[in-house]
Amino acid sequence: MSRRQNIGGGRARDVQAILPDLVEATGANDWVESRPSLKRRDCRIRFLRSETFRLPEVVLKTYRSGKAAENQAFLLFERNRSIHRGATGEHTVPEHLLFVHRANALVMEYVNAPLAGDLLIRRFHSPAERARIIRRAAVWLRWFHSLSDPAQETPDPDALRQKVERTRVKIQNKRPAAWDDDPFLRDCIDRAAGYAAGIRDTPLLHATVHGDYTPFNLFIDGRKTCGFDYTAARRMPVHQDICRFLLYLDIYRLRPATRAEVDSCGGRRNDYETFFSAYGEDAIPPRETWLALRFIEITRRLASLSLQRSKRKGHVLRFIENPQLRHKARHIARILG
């Protein structure tokens, strides 16, 4: 399909499937594809433009078939309604316009702004710019958590280690040889379960979490910050989101955090201090609890990288990331015992 071909041409079946609903919902019948489509692990993404609708461009996400995917798309649509109502001039999420059940598809606002992850890569030479982006991300996340009545609660250990356990099962089923040949990962998963159980009585700030909060799920432009792909819908320690974000800040850094930094806060001290100074120091847990939470997230990422090798050739940066993660895990485990 050409870059600007009218979608009435019939080539994009996923677009044709939602077209009557889109026209009815928007009152516009001049939708055209505006950019090349993208394929993601769980969906196909298309970009549509209209000259007459109030939003000049929208995103169509058509999810794969299956009960889990159908629930994911519908829950994202439903959750967006309450989140978008809480949007401010500075903090927002893309507006979700339409859910089409028969096509398992979502239509949402297209946000024309740079990703925080891309800004961090392009401006890696500027510590001041890195700090500015981290602060913007922290303030957005505090706003996002504030929409679900955050409060101090004791964590559920099973929920903390759930993603790690699910990935462990997948590795054992899909890459049994890799599982048998990686005693370090097996030890990390065992330790993660123990550390989760060890903090069951420690009050932590809880809210409905984002679930995949990384610099690549956040737009930053001017005064506005816009997060998306909030995949979770359960109440958890807010540190799940914070640990995920801080971990991903290091993916494109060639130099690992120093041993002293890892020992004190589980990663780069500047990133840790900058984030919490903007998010709110009231959310900082005791040091050993924080290190346990970071260890669980590091283990989740290590397990995810191990599983990804069964699907495609590893990206060159994964060969840098993997030893850095193991470096962090090794030092945190030494402290926590």
C-alpha cells in the first residue's frame, strides 16, 4: 500500500475490519494510511490520518487472536478512560478513541513527540540533559500513580516474583539446555523468590502500576510528558515501575555502574538520586528492601534476555547488557546474602 493510499483500497484487512466503526465514532470518512505499518510481538500497528477529524492522526493496534490478547486490548481501552480523565496540561496519556471487539483492535491518538529513550541516546554526552529527562519521567510517574490513591501497604511476595516465575517456566519449556547450562540464572531466580518473601512485612508505597515503565514508553515534548503501554492493572509497590525505569536507563551505557554505586543503591547513584528527588523521597524504602526489589527486577530482565535468544539473534547491545546485569546481581546478592 502506498504511503498515502486511501484505506478504501482494500489491501489492509485490519484497517478494513474497523473502518465502519472508525467512521461512525469520528464522523470522518477520509482516513488514509500515513506511515509504514509496524509489527510488534503482540500486535500490528498502522497509522491513519484524516483532514477533518479533530485529531490529525491516530494509531490502530490490531492484537493477535486469543483470549489473553483480547482481554489485554479491552482492559487497556477501559483503563485509559479513567487515566485520561486525570490528564493535565503537563501529564497525559494518548486518548483511546475506539475498541472494536470483533477485530480485537484499538484506535488511539497518535502522539508526535520524541521518546525519552531516543533523547537519552542522542544526548548521551550531556549529564544535565540526562537529569532533566529522568526528572520529567519521575514526575509523570508520580502523577500516574496518584490517580489510584497511593498508600503504604505490605507487599504480596507472590505478585513480586510472578513475572520472574512465568519467564522461568518459559525458559524451561523452550530452552531447556540453556536453563541447565546457566546455574547463575537459576540461583538468581531462587534468590529473587527468597528476597520477595523477606520483605513481605515491610510497608511500601502501593498504587496501580504501569507495568512496563521504560524510557521507550514515554514521550517528552516541550512541557508535556505522555506515557503509554501501561500493561498492568493491579496494585503493586510503585517501586516495580521505578526499578524497571532505572534498569532500562543503563541499557545503552557502555560503562557499568561502579561497585560502590551498586552496593549503595543497586545501580547508578546519580540516576537513583535524581529520580527520587523528583518522584518524592517519601517513597524511598529501606536500603536492603530497595536492593531486594532491584535484584528481583534485574533477575526478571536476565530471564527475559535468556528467553529472547530462542526467538531471534541477539542484538549486539544485549552482549553488553547481560554481563552488566550479572555484575549488579552478583554484588547485590553478596550484600543481601
